[in-house]
Amino acid sequence: MEATEDGPGRLKRRSLLAGGAAAAVGGAVLGRDELARLWWRLPGVERPRTAGAVDFRGALWVPASPANYRRADRPDDYAVDRVVIHVTQGGYASAVKVFRDPAHGAAAHYVVRRDGRVTQMIRELDVAFHAGDREYNERSVGIEHVGFVADPSSFTDAMYAGSARLTARVCARYGIPVDRRHVVGHAEVPGTDHTDPGPHWDWDRYLRLVRRAGPAAGPA
Ligand SMILES: [Zn+2]
């Protein structure tokens, strides 16, 4: 599962963008769309959000405790270039419960069940505390898979397929290459003592499915 909190909030907004926006506005009459694109780039201004909105169509929205992630504005404040694969080491209900528990200090963006259904608990805009490493949290989307590292039967065909569609969409959205450098296990995060997804997770199969799902695997 996920580990530890990732420290106090830190904003790394691109002040250059704000300067650029101001310069662009000077004297020019901007269209409504251009203004909409520019205003949220200004420091201290967040993009408007729709309550209950998800980043993966069809995902069930079950919000994590705000204590288990940090509000952000990715990919504008932090570039997203990794997907981190996790295994819950427990059932779906307990994973959702701990991610909703402010005392847990950790949560992932998504939870994928054995039947392939996807639950989103944190927006991709935000930095989820799932990797146990601040830099990795800031740069990644975390996907939990319900099951146990030591139990190969945890990882069903439907789970691989559902997760692959999700990862394909994430990779397409941020231009992340579908390879083992960019789609990694929690165990590969620097400094972690976690072992998930473990030896029974079939990486070759998974990446093949992600590539097959491709960017056309469904609407964002
Ligand atoms: Zn993990």
C-alpha cells in the first residue's frame, strides 16, 4: 500500500507563466477561451472544479480525506511523468476506509477492483500521498489494485484490463511513455521498503495491455 505523509505543502508555480500572461494581456483583447486558459495560471489562483468530477470516465468517485493528499494544479505546477502501481494488501472496503481516514496519512488516486471497476479518490490535479516519497508523489498518479502481493489469484484478467485502460488514459493525457521506466511499481520508488506489486504482477502482460488500450481507449 502507500506509505507515510509527504511533508508540508509547497508551491512551485511557474511565476514565469504569470509574467507571460500579464505581458500577453497588456493592450490585447483576449477571447473568452484565452482568458479562461490564463487566469488559473496566476499564482494563488486555482482552477475551478466540479464536485464529484472524475478524470477517468466511468470511475466511481469516493473522495479520500483531504489529509491524505495535497491540493495542487498538476500538470501546471508539477509535471506528471510516472504511474505507480500498488497492491492494497487488503480488501476494497478496507482500502477505501483507510484512504478516507485523516489519520492514515496516505491514499492513492485510484483503486482498481478484481472485476476491473475503477474508483477515483483523489483528482489527478492533486498530489496523493501514495509513494512515500515527496518527489514521486508530485510527479505521479498512484493506482492501487485490490489484493495481496503473495497471492497470484488477486490479479484477474478483468483487473489487468481495467487498470490498463486507466493507465493508457493517464499516459496519453500527460504524454508519458508506456515503458517500465515510467510505469513503475511502488517497490521501485527510491527509498521505499514496500514490495508491491510483487513478483506475481505480470509487467509484460500489463504493458502490452496498456499499449493495446492506447490513447483511443476511451474518453478522458
Ligand atoms: Zn504501495
